[in-house]
Amino acid sequence: MKMRAIIAFLAFLIVLTLPFLVSAGSGNILQSVQAPEIELPDPELGECVEDVSYMRANHMVLLKEERERAVRHGERGDYSLSNCFSCHTNITTFCKRCHDYAGVKPGCFEIEEGCHYAPTSND
Amino acid sequence: MGMDRRTFLKLGGALALGSLITPGSQLLLASQENKTGNESKTRWAMVVDLDKCSGCNKECEEICRDENNVPHYGNERYDAYWLRVADVKQHLPGVETRERHIPLMCQHCDNPPCVHVCPTKASFVRDDGITLIDEHRCIGCRYCVIACPYRARSLIFRKSDKWTNEEVPKMMIGVVTKCSFCAHRVDKGQDPACVEKCPYNGLIFGNMNDPNSEVAKIIATKNTKILRPEKHLGPKVFYKGL
Ligand code: SF4
Ligand code: SF4
């Protein structure tokens, strides 16, 4: 009786972890989750407003704060979408590749065909 | 425990009474206190010279729509207006009937009822006196549309594809919009689009707190009138020759 319970439990565990086992068996897991390649702007255009690792993690915070400053106080500074687009001239090869990979829709220009102009590859 | 039952009940009663009175008194206070912009350096204002406005083809309406992506469907029921030119005729016995054309837009009140009623604080007054709507916040409840005595606000009912000026966001369905004094241009040091492009130079824009500015000089002559002065809202659009 006890034996049967243990076997049933082990079988359950195997079923539970099957997806992981299969993907582990099919090669290097890490290779299948490579970060997407994005096209960086011309380095001659100069430095970004903050350094790359900071921007990667916090660009949305900067944009949101800038929005608040611009709308509420009329201070339109460097962290605006239009300033981003002066170097990052194509959202399809820059913003979208990471955003699609992360499953996050940028509300500025994607959700319900957002309100802000964004340059795309069609331009 | 020093408090007896009677004192406790009395205190409770006072507290309940206090909390009943507070919202009303806060409203009163707010209406007194919210005269924003009076003390600050800049206070944007506009003078409309009705003697110069010929009503042309109502070009300023079109200029405004193109500058701010205001949708125009050609249907009175859905059309949004930031600026509209009213045609007014006065019939008086013995006086020649004259048609006047009066451009009407948000009057950027010092004490705006639209801001007081907004439940989300989407409507607000900037430090320089411009009344604006934070369209990311607006829930489209339309309280403000009803509160505004100048009918300056309109809700975007239908999806709009108009995007003539990419610098300004496209209009989103379900939010209320109104004249912004072209805040995006004012922040860059430019005049609003209608002021710059009026073919008869009938509109003048400037800082009314600066005594040397053109608007301040015109207002100082006391030849101007405001619309619906009985409302005591402190509108900042002044009409010359009304
Ligand atoms: S004119 Fe109307 S919309 Fe403009 S500030 Fe006054 S109440 Fe608000
Ligand atoms: S419609 Fe928008 S701006 Fe007007 S009162 Fe409601 S939330 Fe505020």
C-alpha cells in the first residue's frame, strides 16, 4: 500500500516536471532564451541621456516622470519620447524587439494604437 | 479611564458633526484659495480684438484643428471644438444690424469650475494660469463638460485618425479635450497657433502680469470685456470691442 503511494507520487512529480525535462534534454536551456538582438543607433550621435544599463532597467520610469513634468509643469526636457526618437529612429528594430520578447506593450504608441508619434521601418 | 459615558457621547457627537461640516467648508475654502497664478510671475492671457476679426472663413478653427489634431467629422453631434467662431447679430430699432464674429475658446479661468468638479484631478491649473487636462488621467466622466459655463470642453466620442501635427499626441477616444492655449508652443516661447496665423492679427497673446506686455497694456485701458462676468471665474480671455 505504502509502496503504491510512493510510486504514484513519483509519477506525478515526473509529469509535473515533464516540460522542464524535455527542454533540458533538447540542448542548452540558456541558448533557447537568448536576449533579442536590437539595432543600436549610430554611435556618432553621442551618448544616451543616462548610461546603458540604467536606461535598460529604468527608461519607463524616466519617461513617466518626464510626462508628469511636461504635462503638469510645462517643463519639457531631455527625457521625452521625441528626444529618444531623435537617435532611436526605428521602433520596430529597437523598442519592439525587446518589448515583444518581454511581452510588454509600450502604452505610448502601441496600446489601442496609442497617441504618440513613433518612427517605424515604414517611414 | 477618566471619561464617563456622557462625555464620551458628547465627544462622539461633536466628531460626527465636524466630519459632516468639513467637506462643505473645504469646498468653500477651495473656491477662495484656488486663484492660482495671481502671485506667480507669468500669467498667460489673450486679447481678442473683435474689430479686427472679420469672420473670414473661420480660418482659426481650421488652424487650431490642424495644430492640435482636433477631429472634425462634419457632424455636429461628434465634432470636438477647441475654438469656434460664433456669428452674432444684434437687431436694434434705428441701428444698422451688424454681424459680429466672436472666437470662443477655453477662457482659462482663474477659478475654474471644471477643475473643482474633476474627480480624478485630471483637470488642473498650471502655475502660469493655463488650465489643462492630463489625458492619461481623465476617465471621461464629463463632469467638467457640464461644469464649464463657456462650453469649452468636448468629449472625443469617436476614434480619430487626424494626426496633422506629429508633435502633439493624437486624440484618444473617451477623454475630454479643450483649448490648451497651445501649451506645447507656449513652453517653447512661441505664441499659440491661432494667434500667430490669424490673417487679420485679431488675437494677441502675452503675459498679463508683465505691465510692459501688449496684453497688459490693452487690458489696462479697460476697453476690454470678459464673457459672463457674473460667474466670477476670472477668465483670462479678454474681448475688445464687444
Ligand atoms: S472656460 Fe471652461 S474649461 Fe476653460 S477653465 Fe473655465 S471652466 Fe474650465
Ligand atoms: S471628464 Fe476627465 S477631465 Fe473632465 S471631470 Fe471627468 S476625469 Fe476630469
